[in-house]
Amino acid sequence: MALLVIAIVVLVLFGRGKVSSLMGEFGKGITAFKKGLNDGTSETNAERNAALDKPVQPIQPVPGTEARDVTPQNEPRV
């Protein structure tokens, strides 16, 4: 009921032409937003497929970066 009252007040204040124009622009905005989402998804899929097509080279360890224990030996452990 409240939405109907609000709709009537808006229609009286702005007129039918202004409201229909506003709704048309709103619809165009939603359409453009959905198109942008789909374009972004297709670009992401294309990038992922291109990355999957590349051969993967094994990772070589950098000399001198091996893991080592750096815990102090002279302090009591809790």
C-alpha cells in the first residue's frame, strides 16, 4: 500500500513523461552493467585459456635460500 502511495506522489510531482524517461535511462544503465559483466567474464576466460595453453616451467630453487632452523638453542623452551 505504501509503495502505491509513493508511486502516485512521484508521478504527480514529476509527471508521466519525466518518470518514463527516468525509467528508460535506468533500464539502459542496467543493460550496460550486465553487458560489462559479461565482457569482463569473457575476457577473464580468454586470459585463463591463454595461460593454460602456455607450457609450465619447473621452479628452480635459488641457491642459498634453503630452509634452516634459526631457533636459539641456549634459551629454554616454554
